[in-house]
Amino acid sequence: MAKAKSVYSCTECGGQVLKWQGQCPHCQAWNTLVETINESASAGSNRYGRIVAAGKAQRLSEIEAREESRIPSGIEEFDRVLGGGLVPGGVVLLGGEPGIGKSTLLLQALAAICKSHKTLYVSGEESPQQIALRARRLGVDAGGVIICPDTDLGRIEAVVKAEKPEVAVIDSIQTLYSDDLQSAPGSVAQVRECAARLTRIAKSTAATMVFIGHVTKEGTLAGPRVLEHMVDTVLYFDGDTHSRYRLIRAFKNRYGAVNELGVFAMEEKGLKGVANPSALFLSQHGAEVAGSCVMVTQEGTRPMLIEIQALVDEAHAPNPRRLSVGLEQNRLALLLAVLHRHAGIACFDQDVFVNAVGGVKITEPAADLAVMLAVVSSLKNKPLPAKLVVFGEVGLAGEVRPVQRGQERLREAAKLGFTHALIPHANKPRQAIAGLEVMTVQRVEEAVVRMRDLVSR
């Protein structure tokens, strides 16, 4: 049978042309044509046929819902992010910068899984000798892991069908290529084709597939956006390569909670889970310092204490600087405007710098109140009490709005020895929490007054 010919399809309108050109002749969009397989050229051999037999239409109430049995990875923090472990037939995409520890983590996981399940490691970037040296350096017993050093998709499919692994790791999806396409490995067409065919194998054989993905210089996963839609779970590996701590965050999970966070420490024997991540994100000051405020953020099902630091200094330029690390910069400008309008505290002639300690990124608005109090503390050079924890969302009208899971946040703060909490009035607990004095506010100006009272004690 002749090889299927390739055509160029528009990612905007779906139109097809035989040759690549800069502008789509159908919708006039620029740079949207990517190489794909011409399905009509290979009639009768559809690669994307049904995975299971077509079933009759039925009501949702007639369908029996059952929990999927999970395969534990042997790494507690990794299982937390996955939602309890690997799901048979599930496809996981793990992205991160080079050298962050993706291959190390998955080799450790496979070493633990291979004791009870058949595993396969497809390496397109390293030789078997390099993988064996890494396993020896990590001190893990990975003798039961099957190694396949190949990048040809056809041969990899044959190995998967022959070995029938229960868990397979593809390192990495950008190195694979299909003979059906003429484009180079890592191109949009190749990544989409290889991911689609491997995902089909995972669904039809109930094998768990884990793809390692490269990231662009902007920090997003390389390849087409449809890659994230194909898989069941999307994980991002974050962290500074010069630091020993790493974070894994779930951005999509069909089998668990999203925005779940796993914290790891890179040690000589590989990545180890951090049991108490709140201690990691809290700085150890010898004495109380101005501009520091501790907040409780909610990452998935886990409350974590994080220190927010602010530095307010006199501006020496016509346009004062507004810089935030780990928090949204536009949110900082909004909070400074609310602070001036409703609390009478102006920072228009000051440079304002805000940082979330530990390299963590806070995306929820529960950090608003902590940021404002840290800014006021630095501006007035008045340190907040060391055992004070703060959280709450701030609106443009100056109100302090409630946040979700307030009870869990307060219990986490009390567990770590904090004695005072400044929170929204709507988050006031119904029952007192032992060892924790809870103060509630409804307005920004009330929070500033409460802060002054605490500082003057």
C-alpha cells in the first residue's frame, strides 16, 4: 500500500491545501497551516477508528459508575498531585524546564511500580547506559523496568503491543517521529500525530502512558495546544534549577483535583517529598521585620502558609516602580489604589516591590489582604507580630471578601503555632480554634486599624 500523502490544514478554519503557504486561502489567516495526514489517501486503513464497539444510547442513570483502581507511584507527593495514583488507561503529560528533574522523578516512580506491575521506559534522548548510570546514582532497584531507546513511532507501537506494559513513560514526546509525515521531530504535526496514536493505544489496552514534554522559553508546553486536550492530566514541574526545591502543579486532571501541588527536595538520592511544605515557604527571621506578613493559601486540597514580603522605598524616578514576584503585577497596582482611596495611605511617590517567599506562585485573590498589610508595614516601618496569619480578598469598593476553605486555613495556622489571625468577617469560625485568636474585618480601613492595634501591643 502506498504511503499516505500529507496535506496542510489550517488550525483556524480547517481548510486544506497541498502545499504550504504563509496565508490560508480559505480564511486569510497568516501562519496557520500545519502538516497533517491526508485521510482520503489511505482509505480503508483509518488509524483513528473506534477504540471500543459502538454502544446504544442510554440514560445516564442507567450507567454503572465505578471508581477506577489506581496504581501507586511509590512517591506520596506525586500521588497527591495525580489524585491518588496512576489510572489504568490514563494519559499524563509532565512538562518542565531542562534539568528540573522530570526523568529522575519518573525513573524513581518506575523503580517502585515495576515490583508489582510491568513497566516500559521509552527513551528518545538518552542511551540505556545513561539510564542505568542514573538508576545506580539514585540508588534505586530498577532492574524490572524494560528500556526501549527508540524514536520511531512505528517501532515503539510494536514494542508496546508486544510487551503489554501496564505503565509506560515516553521521554520525550517531542523526540518521536512518524514515517507518515515528512516534517522533523518536534514539529506541530509530528507531536500531534505521535501523541494521538499513543493515546489511542493507552485507551484501547488500559495501559497508563506518561509523556514528558518540553517547554518553550515562555514556560508553556511546546507543541500544539491540542496536545493538552488529548491527555487526561497535565502537570507542570516548576522550580529554580539553582535551588534544591521543586514544585509539581496539576493544571488539568480528569481523575482528581486541579491546582493540586506537590513539593519535592532534590537530594543526592533523587527527589524526596516534603512532608511539611509550609515550613519551606516561611523565612526564619532572627527578629520581627517590617514588610513581612504570613498568609494561608489553598493549593488544591492542601492549605499552605506562605510569607509575603513587601519593600516600599522612596522613588527616585518620575514613574515609581511596581514589581511583584509570585503574584500578579496588575493585582498589586489595584490593591495600592484601593489602599489609597479607602484607607488614606498613599504610595504614589514610592517604589513598591512584593515577593512570595520560596518561589511559589500565588494565583488566588486570598493574598490581597496580606499584600496590603505587608505594604503598610514596610511603608510605616512597623513590623507585624511574628505569630499573625492573614488572608482575605479585597474588592474595589474597599470590602474584605471571604475566601473558600477558611476553616482548613485556620486549622493549618494553629497547627504550626500561630496565635493570631486576621480574616474576613464571613470566614469567622463557628467554634473557637484552640490557641488561635481570630479577628475579623469587613473593610480595608478596619484591617489597617486592627494592624495598628496589634503593632502597638
